[in-house]
Amino acid sequence: MKWVLVVALLLAVPALADWRWEGREDVRAAMAEARRARAEARRELAQARREMRHEMCSAHREWHSEFRHAQVDWAREMRQAREEVRQEMRQVREDLRQAFR
């Protein structure tokens, strides 16, 4: 009886070893696929970050340009307003001089 058990174990061990080896190959293949998928996800994330930074920089440049134009326009309008006030004040002084002569 012992000999039958020993022979059965000797025949079963290679089959079990082969089964475990095939399982390892499947696991290795799954792990490799997971690494490839993770690398692809990282590349896509990096690309999305680059695009986001590019859009943010573009929007900031546009905002800065518009803000600068608004500053220039405001300064020009203020200069014109000051000049108009000066001219009005000259006219008022001139009118007052002529009125009291």
C-alpha cells in the first residue's frame, strides 16, 4: 500500500508543478499587462497636465494682455479728462476776466 501511495505521489508531483508553472505565467502576463496599462495611464495623465498648463498659460497671457489694454485705455481717458478740465478752467478764467473788465 505504501508503494502505491509513493508511486501515485511521484506521478502527481510533476503534474502539480506544471499546473503551478502555468499559473505563474498567467500571473506574470497579467502583471505585465497591468504595468503597461499603468504606464499608459501615466502618459495620458502627463499629457493632460501639459495641455492644462498650456491652456492656463494661454488664458493668463490673454487676461494680462486685456488688462494691460484696459490700463492703457483708462490712462488715456484720464489724460483726456484732465486736459478737458484744464481747457474748461481756462475758458472760465477767461470768461471771468472779460466779465469784470
